[in-house]
Amino acid sequence: MERTAEFPHALYAAAGDVGLFRIDVPEEYGGIGRDHVLPLLAAERIARVSPAFAVTFANCADVLTPILAKADAEVARTIVPSVAAGALIPCISMSESTAGSDVGSMRARAVRVDGGYRITGRKMWCTNGSVGDVFVVFAKTDSDAGSRGITAFLVHKDTPGFERGRDEPLVGLRGNPTSELVFEEAFVPHSHRLGEEGEGFRIAMLTLDSARLNAAGMALGTATAALSFAHAYALERQQFGKPIFQHQGLQFLLAEMAAEVEMARSIWLKGLDALARNDAKEASAMASVAKLICTEMAVRVTTQSVQVMGANGLSKSNPVERLMRDSRTFEIFDGTPQIQKLLIARHLVRDGVPV
Ligand SMILES: Cc1cc2nc3c(=O)[nH]c(=O)nc-3n(C[C@H](O)[C@H](O)[C@H](O)COP(=O)(O)OP(=O)(O)OC[C@H]3O[C@@H](n4cnc5c(N)ncnc54)[C@H](O)[C@@H]3O)c2cc1C
């Protein structure tokens, strides 16, 4: 993926064959049962090898949240079993060139017509967009109602008037496309609306709560991998007559990195525990805390891992420079650190200081 920046269709199919996409899916849809925690644990592990493929995988679990919660049962039956088999790639699209953190300012609109809606607008940064088959798309059904005017829809890739646009080359996550989507009066039947008109923003926030724990976990996996490489290197590499690990200045750096990873992991696991107990309020608050702490930690720890390895850390013959570049992306999607702080402050106002 890193070398060609191409989507790994064969790997995706192989992941489908071993049942990776079934672990979050109810049995009635061909899965092994809805489990909110297991896919997050899997994504953290995959990120230790390939953050780019972890994002491709994790995005499927993220997209299933609104589909399973809000799709018409008949429509869900035509989509979810194929997603579980790895035969359909699902995507989610809120962002636009002028609407990032401020989701409510989106301009894409959905106009009611006989039998459904026509969607017009341009979306940006859609993960897996150029290879996606089915899209959860957010558009305004009432442009005067701010975030309360947003509605969610399911759009199939073959819908006339809908096109998957170009990919945006990024600093990291090569091979995991982020793409533009173009809608020109694309017709979506009533049955493909998710939830009620105006419910889209709430659906987006519901999706982002688990997505944030997913992003935090992938950042954690990325940092864990970088630390492992740096640690092994420091034990081997000799300078001034001994392994560099035995120079206290470097030893303390590695100790701090290990402590940061451990701290972040316990925060993330607290979020997963809340998710396992179905404590939606705590899971939501912890999702923002974990997203903030784990993603910022991953940028620091991967950067320090490059430092530990010197010139070899910068070389493409080692994976650490890739992990450093990949880690940068986790700070941006599913809400930046600044947005997580806004959300944490909101929880503080509403619920007080956690004890
Ligand atoms: C790899 C990747 C994958 C993505 N995948 C998807 C996807 O699948 N679907 C999708 O819909 N979107 C996706 N996105 C888009 C992503 O959600 C947005 O990039 C993100 O929400 C930030 O928006 P922005 O980039 O427009 O930055 P902006 O919102 O323009 O923010 C720019 C800067 O201003 C700061 N800022 C903004 N508002 C405030 C505020 N109120 N207070 C303080 N600081 C503020 C931000 O923190 C940031 O530092 C993806 C992005 C990336 C990089």
C-alpha cells in the first residue's frame, strides 16, 4: 500500500474471507453478533502493522453504526450481509470543502421530489470513497435550520447523478483513499433515508462517538508499533562502545514514551469499558478524552521513535517514518484536538468533573 498508494483489493477480499468484517454484525445479517468492542480491539492491532489498512477496516464498523441504527429493515438486508462478507465497501460522507469541523454548515442539499429526494452538492475527504459501493451521505433538507436541517441518506454507487471523484493525496495513510464525491440531482428513494428528516446531525454524532474510540485505538496501535521498533533498535545499536539504550539520556526518552503509551492505553480501555457496559453518556465523554490523548500521544511517540533511530528512523527502509506520517492523520479526522476539547468542556458543564 505504501509503495503504490493503491487500494489493496486483494487484502480486503482476504480480510472478508477470514470473517474480519463479520465481527460487528448481528447474526441475522450474516455476522457473528453485534459487538461494539471487538472491532476496536482488532483495529488497534491492525494499526500496529498498517494504520492505512486499519482505517480502511475501521471505517466499515463506523459506517455500520448509522445503518444498523436507522436503516429501513428491508434496505439493511440488501446491504449489511454483503458488507459483512467483505463484498461491499461502505463509506460515510459529511465533510465538504467549506464544512469540516463545522458539520452544520454543509451546503449539499436534498430536495423532496415524488418518491424520494434529489441530492446536489460536493463532498470531500470521504474515506474509501473512490472504491466505495454504498455511502451514508448527509445533506440539508432545510437550509434555514442549521444542524437541525440535516438528513442522512444511503446512496448506492450506481445512482445516476452520483460520481466518485478524485482522491486527495495525503501525507500518510497511503493506499487508503480519501475522495471527493459529486452529486447532481442524484435520486434517492424514501426507503433510503436514514431516520427522520432533520435527524442527520444526531445520527452523525452517534456515529462519531464510536468512531472516535476507533481513531484513538488506531493511534495507540501506531504508537505501540513505533515504540517497539525504537526499543529493539536502541538495544542493538552501538555508539560510544555500548548499546544506545544504555545512555541514560536516551533511556529516559524511551521510558517517557513507554509511560505515555501506557497512560493513553488505560484511558482508551476505560472508554471501551463504558462501551461494553452500554453506558452511552460515559462512552461519549471518554471517546473525546481518548481521541484527544491517544492521537496527540501518537504524534509525539512516533516522532520520538524516529529520533531514537537517527538517520535510520528517517529512512524508508524502516517503517517508523511511515508510522510518524500516518499518526498525523488521526489528529484530524473524526474531530480535531481542538474540537475534542470543546466537547470535553461541554461534558464538564453538563455533568461536572468525572470522579
Ligand atoms: C484521512 C482523513 C479521512 C477522513 N475521512 C472522512 C470521512 O470518511 N468522511 C467525512 O465526512 N470526513 C472525513 N474526513 C474529514 C475530517 O472529518 C475533517 O478533516 C475534520 O473534521 C476537520 O475539518 P477540516 O479539515 O475542514 O478542518 P477545519 O474544520 O477547517 O479546521 C481547521 C483548524 O481549525 C481548528 N478549529 C475549527 N473549529 C474550531 C473551533 N470551534 N475552535 C477551535 N479550533 C477550531 C481545527 O481544530 C483545525 O486545527 C477525513 C479527513 C482525513 C484527513
